[in-house]
Amino acid sequence: MSEIIFEVHEDQADGGYTAAALGYDIFTEADNLEGLRINVREAVQCHFFDVPADQRPKVIRLHLVRDELLAA
């Protein structure tokens, strides 16, 4: 595995951000994007803790999903 992708959403109700890995049960959240980057790295390290190093993701990609409402 060379890459793991997280779908990132801004929490409109409470503020902050949530991230969920595509294809894995890895979820995390933070108050800002910098905190989210740190939490995502830690979550990936914890999830793949017992996996051999050559089978861990080499790249973590954050895909920011943005919902936008336009009035007609």
C-alpha cells in the first residue's frame, strides 16, 4: 500500500473538521486543519501499529469536501 485517502468535512454545526479514511475504520476530528493533520497522522500510526513497515501507507492524502449552497 502506498497511499491512504481521508475524506475531510468541515463541521458546520459545531465548527472544526472531521476526517474518515476511505476503506478503513479510521476516524478523527480537530478544531482546525493543522490539528487535524496531526490527529490523522497519529490515527494512521495507531491503526497500522502491528503491520510491517513495508505494508504501511507511505502517503496520507486529505481530500477536503466542501458543501456550498447558492441561492437562486
